[in-house]
Amino acid sequence: MAQRSSFSLKHSLASTGYFFLVAGISLFPVGTEQAGVSALEASSSVAVKGTWRGASFPVENFQGYTSPFGYRRSPDGSSNQEFHRGLDMAAPQGSYIRNWWTGKIVEVSDNTACGTSIVVKSGEWEHIYCHMEGYVEKKDGQKYLSDRSGGIQLAEGQIIPAGARIGRVGMTGRTTGPHLHWGLKYSGQYVDPALVLRAMYAEQVKYSSVPGDAR
């Protein structure tokens, strides 16, 4: 049984110089993406009830955050600005990626700038994982994400528990180095993953102080 990687959350937020970002009120730029703020606020009762403890930090061997959610300079070296719809997490190539929340695989793909990727739907949430190792193959009308070297083969429609290994960090698609691009949507609106990690961290701190708490 895969061990959940939420144990690394405190280190990954507090020890990388990124905590000052996730501790902010909002990281959304002004514009249509700001709708994601209200989406997360509307679901704040989830965090209050403590159910964020069921979530998993999405990557092993985490090294640091390399690109936050929001407008940024294009990584191709040009001066163009683009909206980055996720959070980039650096890790050595081949590091395992963990499923953030129990859900159903609704898409596997390997033909976009996202590279080899997977989308998992958990209720109103969708979580997107990009630039993974492996490729998509079809068999008897079924689509699979296959990374045989990593021991991964996942099918569209499959239910995946939180914390399960769902792939490995790669360099497929448009990328300048090995990392996981992690995107989140709530009710169809993109949400800053840093805000979610902040809620997860708050729950971890709260419940780690309770004697006998089983995490």
C-alpha cells in the first residue's frame, strides 16, 4: 500500500522560502482567473472540518517551487507574458508523483505542451499532472498511461486513492527541466494550488498537536 506523502508538506512549505507566498491572502492576479478565489473560499468549510488531512502532497523528493500560479515571463526566453495555470514543483527526474485526492482518472494524454499527463476528478475538484514519464497507449478501445520502467500503468476511468503513485517526474511536453506541473480546478475554475497547500498545512499543524492523533 502506497504511503501518503503528506508528511513532507511542512518541510516543503517552510524550508524552501515559499511559505511567505502561501501565507498571503491571495495569489490570484486581477482578471478572470480571480473567480478561482471565490471557488476556494466557497469550499473553505472542507478545511474547517479537517478533511484536508486526507490529501497528499503530490511529489516525492521535492526540491523547490520553480514557477507559481499567475502571470509570468514565457519560459521559452521571450519577453512575452503568459498565464501559468498551475504550480511547478522541481524534483529529480524519475521521482514518483502521488495522487493528491481520491478520484477517477478522466483523461490521459501525451500530445500537448503538458506532455504525458493525467487528469483526476474528485467531486468538484480536478487535479492535473503534467510532464510525466511514459506515454499513452490504446488497447481494445481503452486508453492507458504507461510508464513500464516506473511500474506504472493506469487506465482512463480507474479510481485512484489519495497518496497512490500515479507516475514519475519527467521532461515530456514543453519544459526546460524535470518538474511536476500541478494544476487544480474547482467547479471548472482554476485555483491557485498554493492556497490549497496552505489549507493542508494548517490542518497538519492543527492535528499534529493533538495527542494520539492517527495520521
